[in-house]
Amino acid sequence: PVGIVAQAVASEKTIEDETYVDEVPWSLLQEGCRGDGSSMREKFEKMIRAAQDDITAAITEADGKEFHQDAWTRPGGGGGISRVLQDGNVWEKAGVNVSVVYGSMPPEAYRAATGSTKPIDADAGRVPFFAAGISSVMHPKNPMAPTMHFNYRYFETDEWNGLPKAWWFGGGTDLTPSYVIDEDAKHFHGTYKAVCDEHDPEYYAKFKKWADEYFIIGHRGETRGIGGIFFDDQNDRDPDTIFKFSTACAAAVVPSYVPLVVKHKDDPFTEEQKEWQQMRRGRYVEFNLVYDRGTTFGLKTGGRIESILMSLPLTARWQYDFEPEEGTPERYALECFRKNPEWCA
Amino acid sequence: PVGIVAQAVASEKTIEDETYVDEVPWSLLQEGCRGDGSSMREKFEKMIRAAQDDITAAITEADGKEFHQDAWTRPGGGGGISRVLQDGNVWEKAGVNVSVVYGSMPPEAYRAATGSTKPIDADAGRVPFFAAGISSVMHPKNPMAPTMHFNYRYFETDEWNGLPKAWWFGGGTDLTPSYVIDEDAKHFHGTYKAVCDEHDPEYYAKFKKWADEYFIIGHRGETRGIGGIFFDDQNDRDPDTIFKFSTACAAAVVPSYVPLVVKHKDDPFTEEQKEWQQMRRGRYVEFNLVYDRGTTFGLKTGGRIESILMSLPLTARWQYDFEPEEGTPERYALECFRKNPEWCA
């Protein structure tokens, strides 16, 4: 029976094994992609690596503990940098990953992303792509301090089999409190609304709705948290304009989120409040393993598992049939997750 | 935005809402299905309800705490009985569910189960079915005592759209220890091998392999535990013969499992051992939410969520990049999950 497990895994794996490195190369791009720094691949990698530095520095300043770093490259190009802070003073687990991937996707994924309706030969195989992204989840210890997730990414496909080169941007930042504090929800949404408004007056409403529809735990009839913004497949204006918007969104992570954790990190709490947080962490696990596209895609394609599942909380709880009592803060939170109110009306 | 969440859920829901009942009816079958007790639907319901009584009684005897019961019926027929023991003296969470479902499945599911290759009109809709089953997961508190899962079920489709009536049995019992103790593994597998051998000398090898191939956490390259037996789509001999085998398998749950928990329930353990157990519980969650067909099917079709997710442990842990040291019992367990040894060679 040796081999059953390995076979099952290998049959689905499409990403090469990683080679760990102590020194991260100045660029994770293939040598042929490294030019004078003016290509979007180069600019995007530079932006996400700087964002990783800035955000982990801000978290370490608030927590007092350093991140642990793992970095790797892949034989065919690309690689990643995972930074994880575990069992800190303020955060139970906080991770910020950067990754550069040279891979291939099924033609349907290309079509979904580009809106292309051009017929594709059924035997044509997979579309080669380049992807670079930063992604992060942070789970604080104190039940009054919220969890935050963000992810900003850039995709490019090669010219392939008669299909033109395509590119698009995606991303978003969203907040998942265990206890919903209106003032905090307004601060978080307000920060992103201001960023959106600077770039397009329609962005906030559009991207907030996109988050509302994405971060749903279908089988519970609940949202994961109080949402934020989410966008994908963006290529409706020139790339530099969308790049600037992505850069501004990544730069808003610290001011939208860190003050909320600093404000609540020393709040007193009871054992029951900690248990409620743990149950909401269980819901977070349910969303990520059942619905989250990045996670389910990553698990199937053989990316680095510890980086993909870095998003899961350190601990979680499933208590049979728990329903908070009327009039409690737990009930208020649950009602927010069921009704999904507006925070910047 | 009120309604976004409800809409997302309703669009996938195919099972009716449950009506809770204090007194469980003597049969959960539709009235038209209740005859003189000789139909397989009646015999199977009777068997699983008796098994639920026997198994919960044995667990309560070992634990000292009673199960909480929730029971419901559905307007169109069918219903369920969930029994959960939470925060017991020995078990952290133990659930045993019985359910009877009148539903419909896509024609591909019918084909997969029956091996039918008869062409089906694309517009023919869904195939009506009857299903009755018992399912259970039990997670003990002590890290030296194993988790156990079992599930025995009977399916029947109605004659439909030119397709003949079909029926099949499925089921299995498997063990998930955090620490692999060879003697216990041999007891568990040996008990099921003896049950199999009484019914067909080829059953154990065949159904053990089926379990080995099913209980794999693909993205980890690990099995969930040390397996057991698993079978599905069984209709290759007369129904009463397979029914007797299913009945014997359900009756073997207590002797194969309970003595192992009784043996280890008071074993001393360290905080590190409890953490290892919690990390293996995290793997259990990964398997159930990502791969388990019963769970993923249940979440999508709108079954009773608290009964479906009763299988999740009370608490679980995800620690970044934990790898047990060479020569430790944790490493031995992990090697068993990676290599999948034989226990009845």
C-alpha cells in the first residue's frame, strides 16, 4: 500500500516542488522577465514585496514579536515568501505571503476571467499564465479585536493557441470580527470607501457588493464577517491605473485595521466570550475550506500547503447547535452576519 | 442587502425544512411505505434505529453522561434523529444520527451508483430516491484514545423515465487515532476482518483497500487515520444478504471501538500531547470539509447543518509548519498516515 497516498496527490499536482532558500533573490521572476523594471510583472512584484515589508513591520511594532520567514523558488521560475507570526503578544496567528507563479490553467478559467467567447480546440491543453500576489490573514487573541484578510494579485496569460495575451487584476480586504462594534465597522469600511472614491466614485458600491456576495457561508446562511471590498478580472482601463488602485488598497491595510486591534488588544473578556470567538473561528475554517476559491484551488494544484493554510486560525471550536440568546452582543453579531447591514450609508 | 445571504442559500437547497418533534414517530417512512415490515425500507429503518439505541447506550455506559436528542420530520416524508453527547467525562463530542430522506439526485449520480449506461434525456430532470442511514463520529478527550467514524446506508430509486428501480448499500467504519498503538490498530482491524470473513472471504481486503483510497487528505499526502472498511454501491447479491452484512458491521462498532477508549481514557498526558491531538483534529476538519462526500453533499443540498457538522471535533488547531521530531510517537503516527501499513497481514 505504500504509494497509494503519494499517487493520489501526484495525480492532481500541477505545480513543481519548491526549493527553500535562505537568501531571497531580489526578483522571483524568470530571468527573461527581468528588464528595466517598467513591465507590469516587475512593478507588481516590487509593489507586493514592499507591501509585505511595510505591513509585517507595522504588525511587529504593534505586537512586539517578529515574523518567521520561509522563502522558496521553483525550478521553472517563480517562488514565494511566507511570513508568519505565531503565538504573539497580540496576534494568535498572522501571516503575510508573497508568491510568484508560472503555471497553466484550463481554458475555461481563461474565458471566465477575460470574458472571451472565442472557440477553443478541446485538445488544446492548458493556458500558460503568470501570477503574482500578496495574501494575508491575521487572527488576534483578544475576542474583541477583529480578524482581517487581504489579497492583491495580478495575472497575465501568454499568447497561446490563437488567443491573445490577457491580463487582469484582482483583490480585496475584508474584516471578520467576533463581536461587531459599529464604530469599528464604520472606520474599516470608511477607510476603503475613501480609497475607492479617489479612484472611481462607483468603485466602493460595486466592490463592497462583490465582497458581500463572495464572503458567504452558504450552508449557514451567514456572511463570514462584515465584508469590505472584493474585485476580480479588472482590465477595463489602462493597467497603470488599476495598478495604482491596487497599490492604494494594499497601503490602506494598516490604517484600516491595525488601530482597531490596538484599541481592543487589552479589553477584558470572559471565558464565554473566548468560546464565542472560537466558534466564529470555526466558521472561518468552514468558509475557507468549503468556499474560498484561492484555498480550494491551491489545495488541488499542489501549491505550498503550509502557506495556503496559513489562513486558518490557530484554534477553532464546533459546539453543537449553539444559538446566542436574544439581546446579547453575540446575537447582535450573528444578526449582522445574517442581514449584512450597510456601514457607510 | 437583506436577502443576499438567504438567496445564495435557497438557490442550492433541495431538501425541505425540518419540523422538530418531541415524540419520534415509530417510523420515519412515508405512510405509503409502511407495510407489514418486510420491505427493505422498513427493515433498514428498524435496524439503524436499534443500532442507534444500542450504540448510544454503550457510549453512555462508558462515559457516564446521557446524549441530547433532536428529532424532526419533513412535510413530504422522512426525518431524522440526532443524538449528541458533548463535553462528557470521556468523550469531548460524540454524535449518532439516523436519517430517512426522500429526495432526488442528478441522473449522473444514479449512473455512478448503478453502473447504468442507458442514455438519459438531458431534460429528464432528477431521479427520485429514498435513503436511510446511520452515521456517527466520536471524539474522545484523552489524546491516547482514538476517534471513530461509521456510517451504514441503504438507497433505493423509484422507477423513473424508463430507468428501472435500483437499490444499493454502502457504509464503513474507520479509526483515527492521534497516537498509533499497534495493538489497538490490530484489535480494530481484526474485529472488522472477522465480520467480513464470515460473509465473504474477499470482503476484508476489498473493503479495507476502499477505505485506504477514500480516507486520504490529498493535499497533505496523508491518510486521515488508520482506515478500516468502506464500501458503496453494493447490489451484487440478494438484498437480504447485504442487509445482514450491514447489520453485522453496525453491531461490530461497539466491540471494535469502545474497549480501546475504555483502555486509554485515564492515560496520563502532557500539554504537548494534547496539542498534537488538536492538530490531528485539524486534519480531521480538513478531510471532512474538503473531501468527505457525505459532508460536501449535505452542505450543498440543505440538509440539517448541525447534524451534518456534528462530525467536526469540539476543538481543533492549525500550527504553522509543525513537523514532529524523528523517533517520537508523533512521528510514528505521521509515518503510519503517510505509508498506510497493513494491520492484519
